[in-house]
Amino acid sequence: MFVNVTKDDSWSVCSGVIDQVVGREQVSCLSLEKIMQHEFVGDTKDGGLALCLADLHDHSVPLFIQASCGASTENAINFRRELFERSGALGASATEQRGELDASCHCGGVAFRITPPNAASEACSSNYPDLLVPYHSSSSENPTDAKWWLRADNSKYLAGTCACRSCRLGSGFPIQTWAFIPRANILQADGKQLDYEMGSLKEIESSKNCFRSFCGTCGATVFWHCRTRPGLVDVSVGLLRAEEGSRAERWLQWWTERVSFMEDALDQALVGDLQRGLSRIRMEG
């Protein structure tokens, strides 16, 4: 909900929790903020989604490697090159060398591993998500049982962005990033099958038969899952500890055609800018 800096007792509001602006309910393209800078982009290693929101229609947004008092660049195209020069070449972690990807929340109370796509990854079934087939314009059914969550010749998982009201209010942020991963490919830190009661994981039924899992200590968004597709789990991409960066592109293929549920977004201006900027992920890749 908020970020409080005790040193000077300053407060920041997570803009995703805003659900109505009195007097502006009928505005067709509501804007809640003007993005002026992106800070600590260096922590992403690959620029994250900041690259998609760096060149807006009316101004460029500087990308600060760390805090705003440090080095920055206003050219998103050159960001990865500059970051590479600062950090050196990236190598795979010991876990990734074993063929698994570590994931954990900020406090470490929820930790798990992702395994690469395999035969078990195709065992589950699911209708198409709004990311691929918008519910408002056509059916989300999947009569051919396509394994849409497997990409790049079944070597990567699909990932994308969501702006639905439930994700926004659940996470506190206007945009939520998800990777669609079969439950069979998610292991607990001890190697056992995923258990939604592991560690400090807590759960809320955010809508009928749909569940959001989060860390009960640090509050990190972890999973979304539902009873109609128990074998497939939405995993919060921000928890993945890929050596190449926050977008984990060795593991994930990002959908850059649309933001899921963009029609339901409160901050239409922000989501519109993001959708236009998603093509930069393809350029950077």
C-alpha cells in the first residue's frame, strides 16, 4: 500500500491501489502520473520493463543505474551496452548450470526452483489467456488443446504483462508480470513438488475458484492459480533469479503484442505507453 522512509518520515503511495479518481470517472484515457525517471535499473541487469517506458510519446525518461544521484542514460538502446561495461560478462549460476532456475521473494521466506520444459510440461490443459486472446473480442476456448505456454520449440515458457483490476489491487502496482509454468516444473527448495503452504506462503481466494499466493512476511506476489486449470501456474516474474536479468530471457519468451486486460486498466495512459514500448523487448533481444 505504502512505502515509508523512517529517516525523514516520507511516504510514497503504490499507485496500483488507487481504484477511482473522483470527478474523473468518465475520462476515456485516465493518467495518474507522469514518469520522470527510472531508478535502480541496474539491479535488473537487462533493463526490465523500464526499457519499455523510456521513450514516451511526449518525452524521454532517463534510466538511472542506481539512485537519481548516480550515473544515468537517456538512450534505452544503449542501456544494455553501458550496463554490460559496468558489470562485465554474465555467466550462469551453479543452479542454472544444473538446469534449474532459482526463485525467491525478498525475505527468502518463499523459495522454489523452475525446471526447463520437458515431457511433463505438456500434460496439463488450459483455455487461452487474455494475453493471447482478449476475452472482450473472441472466445478463450482451446478446442485443439494447444500448449500455448510452451514457446521457442518448447524450450521456453510464455511470459507477459497484465493490467487487470485483480492483479493491480492484489500487488499494489498498475502492471503485473507473469510467466505461465506447469506445476510439474515448479519445485520447492527441497526438491519436492510445489505445495501452496510451503515456507511463508499465504493465499487468498481473490475471486471464485481463483487464488493469489503471496509471502506473509515481505508481501511479495508469488503465484496465481485456479481450480479450472490446476496443472498450470502463473509465476510472478520478479521473483526469478536469472543470471541474465529480470526478464529471464534464457527461460522466457515475452508476449509483446498486447498487455493482458489492458481494457480494464485504470491508468490507461500508462498501460498504453507500456504496450507501445513492449516492442523494445524484441529489439533488445
